[in-house]
Amino acid sequence: MARLFGTDGVRGRANADLTAELALDLAVAAAHVLGEAGVFEGRRPFAVVGRDTRASGEFLEAAVVAGLASAGVDVVRLGVVPTPGVAYLTGALDADLGVMLSASHNPMPDNGIKFFARGGVKLDDTVEDAIEERLGEAWTRPTGAEVGRVRDDTGAVEGYVAHLVSSLGADASLAPLKVVIDTANGAASLTALAAFDAQGAEVVPLHAAPDGLNINDNCGSTHLESLQAAVLEHGADLGIGLDGDADRCLAVDAVGQIVDGDQILAILAIAMKEDHALHSDTVVATVMSNLGFVIAMRERGIRVDQAKVGDRYVLESMNANGFTLGGEQSGHVIMSEFATTGDGVLTALHLAARMARTGKPLAELAGVMTRLPQVMINVPDVNKVRAGLDPVLQQAVTAASRELGDTGRVLLRPSGTEPLVRVMVEAGTHEQAQEIAERLVGVVKERLAL
């Protein structure tokens, strides 16, 4: 049986894969596992629950809250709040458990459940496995005064916004920047606008009218076309594209060019090094980060620690080594001084602050790195397990890497969820990258055929 928890909680099509019954059972199991692990320390346990703007979040929130309260956990409903807001408030409110209902950048019919432990950190794999094992088991239910109490505190999100603003420092100002913010009709539709407005930026909201059905619908960080157009229409200095739960962001410069997560990470790494805030002069990225990013960092005396793809692996490296900055090409950036997870609004604020502080346009700041042409082709219906074992395929990869030398690289990456292998090639020109990628795809299809 496949593991229920993925790399980012439990996700599925709401009311089909992810049902109210499953949400309730997960909440009960989480309460039992954490309680038996001594997390509650003999006192009445307390959890916070937040959600994004999906219509399905309403019934899933009710199910999670019911499950926790029935297991004797007091619950505070935060209402609509970004995922990093739940992580922050779990720690700030001294909660024993945080729960976020969101499927991030996925389409509206999907939803998900993500748990945070004390301090707002993600649960370890061992804890998630223990929760899965406890699903549906018989248990003694508390009654009377022992059942959990439920209350709303939608004002708690204001504390999260204040935290975001304070991270910039007392004297920071974003004036006179004009910023278009596409909140993807999602969880940051109010918080992102409030944070930028509080710092003096002229804010133009875009896709900030959630109705429960329009989250991520041709908008946000996965669909930047309307943001590009709005930046040009309004003559803005900067455009910010968030995803549905606002744990990541991408940007658009004044002429409508996209600034991706690698470029944002490079800008922040240089700024933090100048401020002596970049621990060990090291930034954590993933193996999918553009080689141009690695070269740009090396030229500025910054080491790049490359983790496996996934924000949890970036965070693992950061926590293990005390690094203060990490992120992915997708715009998922973690600034560990201020957050325990990726935070799109926090990232956007610090990106804008760098512009205001230096007086440089985003295009100039992003020009610190040159993106090498990158081609990625998914090869479906192959035996992905043999991708790293087949000698003929490995010889082909070695030959391609030798052909590219220092001007490019090859990466074969089996998918974590599908029977496919991703072939990624970076080279000095798009044509060379395409030719080598297609050549390797042919070898993958021949050697790994099912």
C-alpha cells in the first residue's frame, strides 16, 4: 500500500480521495500519537487550524476540528491564512500542533492536510508513519469536561503580518515602489497586501477576490501572464506572483520579464552576505537549480549546498548545518531567521526591500546570474528504478557530461510519484541542450522500457 503522506502532507481530490472521514481520522490519530510521545507534557493539548480559500476547506476544516476536539484537544480556528502563517502562529501561540488545509498551487478541486509540530516545524517521517498506523483504530473517547473546546481567533493573523513587517527592520521602507501583487485568489489575498501597504509600497492587487472556486485559476505563480501584463499596464516597479497558500513566490521585473526562484535566491544570498547574515557564506539549493545560479554564487564567494528536490530536503540541510537561506527554482524560499518553512510574502518583502535599499531595478539585481538554457523532458512508462543502475544509460550520461564540460550538465531524476524519468540538460545554447536531451531520452526509452 502506498504511503499516505507525501513530501508535503496528505493530498488528494477533495471529497473523493481526501474525505471528511479521512480528515477526521487523521486528526484523531495525530492527537493520539503526539500525546503518547509526551508532546502535551501532562497538560491540556492545544492546536491551531488554518485553511486556504478552497470551498472544500470549509468541510475539511470542520472535520479536522471535530477530530481534534473529540480527542480532547482544544482548537483555535485561524480562518483563512497562508501555510507559513500557520507555521509561525503554531510557535508564536505556543500550540502543540498546527494543521493547514491546502493543496498549495494545485487546482481548486484538490486539497491537502499538513501538520506542524511544536515550534511550527514539519513532522518527521517517523511521526507521519505512526499517524498512518493509528488510522481507524479503536480508542477510548473523552467525555464531559475532557472533550476539547473550539474557538475562533481570526485576528491572530494580524500578528503574523506584524511579524513579516518586523523582519525588515525598524527603518525599512518600500516607498516609493509600485508593486503588483497577484495573490492567486488564495490564502494571502489580505495578508500580502496588508504587509506591503504597511511598509509604504503603492500596492496594485491582482486576483485578490477569492470566491472558493477561483484559487490558482489561471493566476498566481503558476500562471504569470496576467501579472506580466498588469506590471506593464500600471508602470509598476515589481510584480509578485504567489501561489494558493503563499508558501512561494515568483517575480516580474518592470519590463515584464519573469524572475524565477533561482534569481530571487541569488539576490537574497548576496544581500545577506553583505549583512553578514548568510551563515558560513552558504546557500542551500536543489539539484534542479540552474547551473548559472551556482556559477554566479561561486563568483561572489558563496558556496552552494545542493539538496534533493523538495523543500523538506532543503530544510533538512539548513537545520543540520545552521544555514540561514535556502530555496528552489519554483520560488519556495526559506529564511530560517524568520520562518520555519517557505514563505512567499516574506520572500517578496525582502526582495522589494533589496530594491528599495539599493535603488536598483529588479532586472539589474536579477542580472547577477545568467540562466543557462535548460531543457527537461519527462519520459513516461519506464522502469525508473533502473535509471541509476543501467550501465549503457550511465555511459551515455557520462559521455554527454564530458561533451558539455564546465558549460553545462546532465541530470536524470526518477519521479517520486509516477513511473517516469525526468531528463534535464543545461548547455550554452538551447539547441545543444535540446539535442543532448533528446539523445538521452532515446537511450532511456530503449534501456528502461517496461
